Amino acid sequence: QVQVVESGGGLVQPGGSLRLSCAASGTIFSINAMGWYRQAPGKQRELVALITSGGSTNYADSVKGRFTISKDNAKNTVYLQMSSLKPEDTAVYYCHVRVTASGNYWGQGTQVTVSS
């Protein structure tokens, strides 16, 4: 079994920054990819950023140049540094982990609210 726990959400003013963290624990041989998704009220969940085991990254067009995804392999942890935040970034952010020979796991989500 694998547990995924996010942290770092909160309320921030437009133009501000936040850093999200996500740690995976449990029976993990290796991780194929880790990523962040978000879901705003009334909208579908969408990919924000993804990082593979090899370090390749992929970003949604709406966050390119503002968000940076990174990882610490030793800690099975992925980070999302968010800068120049906009009100439209407001959503619940979910961490996703793809574990080799195990499956896909999701965190409970952390709320990010961008408002003045």
C-alpha cells in the first residue's frame, strides 16, 4: 500500500507564491512519475505539471513560466513551486504518483486560494 500526503496550500494574494509538497510512502520499489493536478469548482481535474523518473517535465500551458516542478528521489517527494499566482489558479491541488508494478495513487488534495 502507498500513502500520498500533500502540504503547503493556503491563501495567497495575486502575484504571490506558494510551494506545495507531496510525499509518497509505503511499499515503493520505484516511482515512474509524480505530478500535480488541480480541480476548480465546476471544472474537470486537469494536469498542472508532471515529472518522470528521468527528470523530464511537462506543464500545462497556463502555468508555463510561472510554476516549477521538482523532486527529491531519496524522499519520494515532489514539489510544486508556484509564482505569479493568479485568481484562476484557485483550485484543489492533487498529487499523483505512479508506482512501478503497483499502480496510481492520489493524495487527498490541498486547497490553493488566490485572492486579494
